[in-house]
Amino acid sequence: MNEIVWRKSSRSGGNGGTCVEVATLTDRVLVRDSKNPDGAVLTFTREEWRAFTNGVHQDAFTL
């Protein structure tokens, strides 16, 4: 997966905070832990990712 371009939020800062990185492919969205780039990668369809991000924007999730 070295040729995949990973992005990290500009809000993650440079202080080594806990972050995820996202990469978009033609038909998939990949997510990984920025502190463990060789670890597990979660794979979502674009529809699944869109539903998740819409839920985030609508404050649909609680901690």
C-alpha cells in the first residue's frame, strides 16, 4: 500500500496526538491509525463512508 496517498486532518496538529489517516480509492475509502501505519487498515465502500461522514456532520454519534 505504499503507492496510496494518505491524508491526515489539518486539525490533528503536530503534537503527536491520536489521529487517523484516510485514503480514497476509486471505489473504496481506507482508514488507518497514523501512529501505526503498518497496522490494520479499515476498508469502507464510498456509500458507507458517506453515511458515516454525514452522521458526523449531523451530530448523530455520542461518546
